[in-house]
Amino acid sequence: MPLFTLPLACVLLWGRIKRTSRCRVMAARDEEVKQFFGELIARPAPPTEESGEREPKVARREGQGKGGNKAKPRESHARPAARQEAEGSNNRSRDKDVNSLVSALAALVLRQETSLTVLKQDTSFVVFLATRDNSILPLLQQAAKQWHDKGPGSTIGQLPLRAVMFICLLKALEQKLLGCASEGQERDEALKMKWAVLEQGQLKWAYQKWDHEAKTLKLDEEMGTWGQTELLQAVGEVIALVEPLHMVHRFHCTRPLAKLGPTPVADVVAFLLDISNRTAKAQKLHALLVRMIGLAALQMIGAQIKREGFKRSALANKVAEIIQRCAALYSPMIAAI
């Protein structure tokens, strides 16, 4: 062995001896501390935020983790079943609210229909026109066509179509009455049909009413008669009152007038007539039209006029029928409609 390696080996040996003695001293000191403090020093200190240390995770039990819920299928399906039941309850509650809302709206609509029908008794009339004998329906169709084909300077275009058609009807009645003023075919026909009578040489027009048993029109003796001269004067007044723009609100056929051919299917068509009631002239017009109800002179042009009835419209009757059919599903408050 070379001589220079002896000091190096001695140094290494001395370091090992020193470390061994130091470890023995530290072990003895720790043993003394444990004997003095006991379990207090043996219990591990809780982790702190500064140290960043955390307790070790607890080992997973058997059956837990991924795929570990297979042993408890009821718990996994309990929550979706409860959710479905809650959603079904909400849907049933929502359907019940919708049904109640529909029933309430339907009842309100029918109630408003009844109220409007009552109000129409002061402003509304129904004019029935025959489509076969003595019909002026072709004349009204021609007037409507001329109104639609009016030129820039046309006089007929200055009035609304509803007023033009109603004036056309009144003019036709006036012409028939003038034809009956003297002896002739028109007067003979009126006397033959018992639409008019001669009293002391004066032609007087009778009134008619419907006989439900005989299903025909018969004389209404309670209404009396209307003289020829007075009737002509009244028709002229009605024409003058209708000419203002805002006097006739509606004169409309319930069927498309242009589609009524030369041979209509129905024997009678209905026109809805609404007039104003806000002025003194409107009150006078209403009184004259009321006096014409049941007047036999209108038979000369195949017409009859009457008040708007209290019956519901066809659409309202259809709504009421649907409600009655579905009363078991909807609210009981509409069962008596």
C-alpha cells in the first residue's frame, strides 16, 4: 500500500466513528423525551395550511368506486323515479289549469255574445231577400259590380258600398210603389195577394206575420195599414237619411254575393243591416225601419225586414255544443251554459 493513502483511510474511519456516536446520542435523547412526555409527543400533529400536508386518504372499501354501486340498485333509481313522478304531477296540474282557462274563456265568449245580441236590438236588422220570384238580388249584384268598376269621377263611388246597395233596395221599392199608384198589373197583383186593400178608393198596405201552425204568412190585423201616400213619403225620408256616410254601418250578405248565380240553391238570402244610433236622424231612421217590419209592400221586391233576434249565432252555438260535449273534462262551471 502506498504511504500517501494511510492518512486518507484514517480520515474516513474517523468520520464513520463520529457519525455512529452522534446517532447513538440522538437516539438516547429521543428516548428520554418519549419517557418524559409520553403519548403527547407520540401523537402526530394535525396538518396545517402552511405545511400543505394532508391526512392520507382512507382506503376504498370493497364495492365502492367505479362500478361499485351495483349492490344497491334501488338507491340509484330512487331519484329519477321521484323526479318523473314530480314532473307528471306538474304536467297534470298544468293540464288542469289549461282546461280551466279554456272553459273560462269559452264561458266568457258566450256571455259576451249574449250581451252583444241584447245591444243589437236597438241598432241591427235582418233583411231577407227572395232569390226567385220578384227578387231584386240581380239588381244588387249589378250595383255592386258597378261600384267596384267605378271610375275616378263616378258619383256612385262617393258612397260606401253598403249605403249604395241599401239605397238601391229602397229605390226599387219606391219604383214598385209608384207603379201601384194607378190601376195596372202591379196594383192588381198586390190586391190579389192581399198585400194591400182599397179603402174609399185609397190604396193601403197591410202587415203580415208568420203563422207557426200553418207555416205561412197571414194578415196582422193588430198592426193596421199604412197608406200609399204616407209610405212613399217615408221611403223617400229613409233614402235621404241613409245617404250620409256614417248612417249605415253594415249592409252585408251572409253569403258571397258574387257567387250567387242566376239560380241560387237557397230560396232566401239574409243581409245584416246595422245603423247608427248617435244622432236624432239616426233615431228617426230607426223608427221608420221598425215601422216597416212585417210590411207587406216589401213583398213587391221579394223582401222582408225584421229585428235582430236573440238567438246565438251559428258559431256561438258550435262553441256551446263543443263545451257541452267536453263538459266532463272541463270546469263544471260551464256545464249549465
